[in-house]
Amino acid sequence: MSTPNNNTKFTRLWPTLFMAVTLPGHEAANSILSSLVMQRNAEQDQMTTNYINQNFFDSDHPAINWLLQCCHQAIAEYAQESGMAEMPEVSIQAWPNVNFRGDYHNLHNHPHSWLSGTYYLNVPDQEDAETFRSDLNPGAISFFDPRGAVNMSAIRNDGQFDPEYRRVPKAGELFLWPAFLYHLVHPNLVDIPRLSISFNVVVKSKARYL
Ligand SMILES: [Fe+2]
């Protein structure tokens, strides 16, 4: 290893901040929220795909209000970690996702939002899934490097090598990421539904913050 020059300064440019938090009290809340989501899914045609025309948080239900408050707390933590001096005023629009066996979400991002997030109610174990290929990742979510094809010239361990960040969420986890970040949800390959609540965070009074 070379000896560092004491004039050397490193700056990491254009960070993409991803946050994960396990919400305290999620066990009790998740059974109530899961019932609510399944009930709404039975009442509506295309609930999951019709995400833009609903707000799951428009409700007085205590469990939904609990989740909304947790989202606000998470967004405040995210803003602080981003180095923002002031927490912007935001509105949050949410929708439930019910992925039955074979369901998935294709590659997408969430336009006209600052942040996007998902809270996980139930992520069924995929151990018993019938898969015939080793490259499948049922139940996982993948995020992709927003900087185009930087991995094309990457060297192993340089931090740019793998353009995909993939993880299998656990029930009770809340993920938060910049809305521009492309992601996809891999198919659920078991008979137990994969349940989550996604949301977009939109900055109000944008002129004040830009
Ligand atoms: Fe999404």
C-alpha cells in the first residue's frame, strides 16, 4: 500500500442514499394492516396497479395513522442524513401492493416525487418455491445504479462493480430511496401473498426549497 500524501482529499460525488429501518411495534400493526389490505384488494379491481388514484393514508384507522407517523419519522431521518438543514414540508401518497403467486413489478421509478418508499407487511419465505434456475430471486427487490453504465469499466471491489443492489425485505422493514432510482420487484413464487404498502413523498412549496 502507498503512504497517503497529507494533501490528499477524497470527495464522494452524487451519493444515492438508501435507508432501511425496522419499525418498533410492527408485529401487532402488521396483522391489522394485512387484513385491511386484503379486504381492500377484495373490494377493488386492480387495486395494486391503480396506485395513482388512491391514498391509503387518507384514513382515521389507528394502524394506518401509526404507519403514516412512522413514515414521517423516517423521512425526517433521511433528510438529516442527507445533510439538509431544514426538513421540507411534504405530502405522502400511499397504496397497497398484493403480489399473489407469479406477480411482480417490472423495472420502474416514481416520477414527480422526491422520495419513494415501501413498508413490508408480509414477505413469504420462498424456500418452498419450485424454481429450476439458480439465477432467480423470488420475493426480492432490486435497485439499479442510476449512473448509467459506470460498471462497464469498473474493477472488482471499487464500489462501482455491481450495478444492482438486491435484498429480500423482512416484514416490519421500511425502505426509503430517491424516487428517481430504478427498481423492480421479483416474482412471488409461493401461494402466500407478498404484501406491502408503497408511498411517494412530494415536496410542497417547491419554490422555497429549490
Ligand atoms: Fe416502485
